[in-house]
Amino acid sequence: MSSPVVYRTIREQIVEQLRNEVLSGELPEGQSLREQKLAARFGVSRGPIRDALLQLSQEGLLIAEPNRGVRVSGGPSLAIQPLVVDTRRRIERFALETIFESLEPADVRRLDEILAQFKAACEKGEMKEVVERDLALHRWIVERAGDADLTAMWLQVIVRMRLRYTRHKTLLEAYREHKKIVDAVRRRDKAAAVAALEANVV
């Protein structure tokens, strides 16, 4: 069964946008975020902005301090970074193995769509869009498993990572890693799909 269309609220859209900007490095560590400026940028009242900043602070991406406002936090400490990566890898592997036998042609077409968007973003060098499409592919796999707790666990982990595109010579190398996952899914090669997924999550 294919995934239903999900309509996000204004707050959820703002959260996703800001989250991607932090994860991509567009909003660097220590960057101050002002409610009034964000409200003007997104064309909304300060209410949804305040709620979005609160959620991102609870996720650990932002730090809210009395009389100092909200700023972008750093990534996980070097001590726990391997644990964070391993936890994300295990969640995504579990999701992929859970859904593999039930994947339908419509699911593969959706993965192809996300992959094509990811390639276009890589070719343009638009880092915010690259991160958005990268996470969209992985999130699709997790959400396709149909377990809200699994998705919530994944989100808690992903926001504590910084995606390491610097390990690639070009962004298209990142695209090719994801293409290996989708190609293996299309061939119905479960072992290859899992191996490609685990190799990508570092």
C-alpha cells in the first residue's frame, strides 16, 4: 500500500524549512534567530514562528536562553556521534527491511521522483534543496513503514546529525549513493538495497 498524501500545517512547513537550513549549514552554529524577522520572511504572524522555534529547541537544533533569544546549537559531541549515526542506520535498515516485500510499482515511482529532484538539486549546488531531497528519500522509507513512533525516533536522531557532504568530491557523488539504494529496490535486491543504505548513512 502506497503512502498517503500528507498535508503539513504552516508551523510544520516552517519547522521543516528551518530544520533543513540548520542541517545543511545554511544557518550556522551560533546563528541568532529573531521571531520578528522570521515572521516577515515567511509572511506569517509571530505565533507560528514561536511554535516552530519551540519545537526545534525541543528537538535540540536550537538553544533558547533567557534574555538571549534563540540560536542554532552545535552538532552532537564527538563522543556520542558514532552512536547517533549507528542509531539512525539501524532505524532506517529496520524500516527498509520491514517494507521491502510490500513495495509496489507506485512506491518505486515515488522514489524515482525524489531521486530525480535530488539529482537536480545536486547539479544546481543548492545545499538547502540538496538536504531537503536527501532527507525526503530517507524519510519516505521510514514513514512507509507506517509506524508513528518509528518516525518520531528517526526525527529525534536526524536532527542531532550534520549531513557530511564534505566527504564527497562533488554533490553528484551523494546522488549516486542514493541511486544505488533506489536501483536495488527496483531490482528487488533486498541485500543490496540494505547495504547501499547503510553505506550512505555515515
